[in-house]
Amino acid sequence: MKTKNTYIITLTLLSFLSHAQQERLKLSLQEAIDLGLKNRVEIQTQRLNIRLAENAVQRNKDQWLPTVEGSGNVRYNTQLQESVLPEGAFGGTTGTGPVRIPFGTKVNTTLSIDATQNLYKPTVNQEIKISEKNVALEKENVNQTISQTKLNIAEAYYLALLRKEEIRILEKTLARAKKYLDVWTAKLSLGTVQENDLGKVKLDYQNVDIKLRRAKQNLQLALNNVAKNLNISNIQEIELTDNLNSNENISELGEDLSGLVEERSEIKQLALTNDLNKLKYEKAALGMKPTVSAFANYSALYQSGGFNIFEKNTWSPFNYLGVKLSVPIFDQHKTQLEKSEYKIRQEIGFNNWNKQKTEVIYELQNAKTELKNAQLNLQYAQENYRLAEQVFQVSQQKYELGVMLYNDLLDTERSLSEAENNILTNTYDLLVAKVRWQKAKGE
């Protein structure tokens, strides 16, 4: 019975795994990007950092709200403290020595409410501004990660499409090679060709078949890379629904590069970092200024020989109001060191900002050049393919009429396959150049 149950469970598990593997995840490029942005753990973590930074803003703003605290204590004096009165303090006889008199009650309980309100604290506004800059900085971190993730997904997706199209071309080539093999096999049976000639045709067929097997392996690796960038399991089969084409109009190449530099997240982050160092410098300078706060207290005191807290006239209320002035005296050296540190950080940040701007301008120029070159290369490849197709059609007609040798036909077929592969490769290069150009622009 146990063996039978194990067998049933095994069959059920195998059926489930088979069903899971048969289901395909169909994705367009945009769907892949949306899924990848949703699944990437680092983006989720960075968005949590935004929430933490926003909480810090609220905490700093709450410094202007009053703080109210309640407290209470119950004390039972097991031995009352004695006060010592000098000899003769109350006109008694001399020579008896000082008089010791215990004061107080056995039970001493206090309930109080304290309230404090900042009236003037110069660093609070700076702390609010600093925390708001941190929020903006965390958001730019997310934007930069999203931009890079979109580029990685697009490149992986286009590469998989390229591998898929390579398989399609090789399947067409293999079908033609199979047709030639069948023809030459028939010729051998008729005795019009030698067996060595058939062996050459068969070798060509097998070479194409090997290339096709390798192309299918490369496609699976490319799909695995897509799954990795989407942060999903590659057990489920992925089906790419887009096609490898470049029909989209590209008209952004006339844009001014200098205006695009400021849109990059790296530049915005460095600018925000410089603002943070400036605010921290100003906060350190304000640290030497005094702070003013108001405070209030309401208390009730219970004093008795026992715990009769509800007894009439046993509680004695008292309260007070006040203003507190705090002036730093011995922090001058510490303040100067902090100011000097943030001043140096501002200079470092400014240098990094200039360096990053130069690198971004170079990246924009390079991406723009690559996009232009990819457009031109694709145009040349399309013209070359049209010519190769015409030559192959004429050669195929000559071969069928018997006025062209097989090897010559094979040369023209290889030229046609190479021309078609060039179109695919240049189309892939153009699409990748486009997404790199968009990323360089900060999109």
C-alpha cells in the first residue's frame, strides 16, 4: 500500500512539473520590462529606502510640535530622614545637645504632566531641508536603477530575438540543403553522378544541421539571460511575441547634447549630494546659536502616613511655567571641524560633478554616433540583400537548367544567407543603439 501511494504521488508530481513546463510565458518587450521592474529586488529595496527617508522628514518636522509627558512615582519611606536642630533652638535647657527631629510622611506620591515647546531652534529647518534632499536622492537612485534595468532587459530581449531569427534562416538553408541532397541522391541512383559528389552535398547538409543545433542552444542561453534579468525561474518556457524589426522612426538625433546632460540621474545625484553638503555646512554653522524653549508642569503631591489616596484633602497640587535658554559654550572647535569637513566635501563634490558631466557628454556623443552608424549600416545591408536575392534567383534558374555547377550555386546561396544575417545583425545593432541612446538621455 505504501509503494502504491508513493507511485501515485510520483505520477502526480511528474504530471504537475510537465504541465508547468508546458505553460509558456508570452511577453512583449514592454511586458518584459514591466515584469522585470516589478520583480527586481534591488528596486524594491530602494523604494523602501525612500519611505525611510520620508519618515525622517516627518520626524524632523515634528520637532516643532510640543512634547507632553506624564510621570508618577510612589514612595514609601521605611525610615524618615531626621533634621538636626542646634542645642537651645527652641529655648530649652542647655547641656542636652542637639535635637533630632524626623520630618515627612511614610507615603510620598507624585503625579505630574510636563510639556515642552521649541520656540527657537535654528538647526531644525536645516534638518528638514537635509532630509528632503535625502528623499530626492533616494528617488534618483531608483530612477538610475530603473534606467539600467530597462536597458539590460531590452538588450537581453533583442539578443534572444536575434538568436530566434538566426534559427529561422538556418532552417530555410537546411531545407534547401535537404532538397539538394534529395536531388543528388536521385542522380546517384540514376548513375549520373559519382558517390563522392553526393558525399560533398551530404557534408554541406550536415554542416548546416550542426549550425542549426548550435543556434538553438544559443537561443536557450539567450532566453535564460532574459529570465535572469526578469528575476524569474527559467523552468517556465518564455515566448517572445515581438519581432526583430526597426520600423520605428528615430528622429531625436538633432537634439542638443548639453541640454540632455542635466536629465541624467548621475548628474542629479551629484547635484543633490553637493546641496546636502552645503546644507550640512550651514547646519554646523548654526550649531553655535542658542535655542529657546518653553516648558510647563502640573503636579499633584500625596503625603500621608498610609495609602489612603482617595481620602479628602490628601492631594496638594502645584504647577509652574518657564522659558529655557541653551547656549553652547565649549563646542567651537567641534563646529569649526565640521564646517571644514563639509567645505572640503563641497569641493570634492563639485569636482566629481564636473568629471561626471564630461563622461555623460562623451556617452551621449558615443551613443548618438552608434545610432547614426547603425542606421546607415542597416540601409547598406538591406541594399546588399536585395542584390544577393536577385543573384541567387538567377543562379537557381541556371542551376535548374543545368548551366551552373552546384558549387557555384552554393556560393551564391551562402552570399544570400550572409546578406540576410547582416540585415538581422544590423537590425539588432540599431535597436540596441536606440535603447542605449534613450538610456544616455536619461529616459
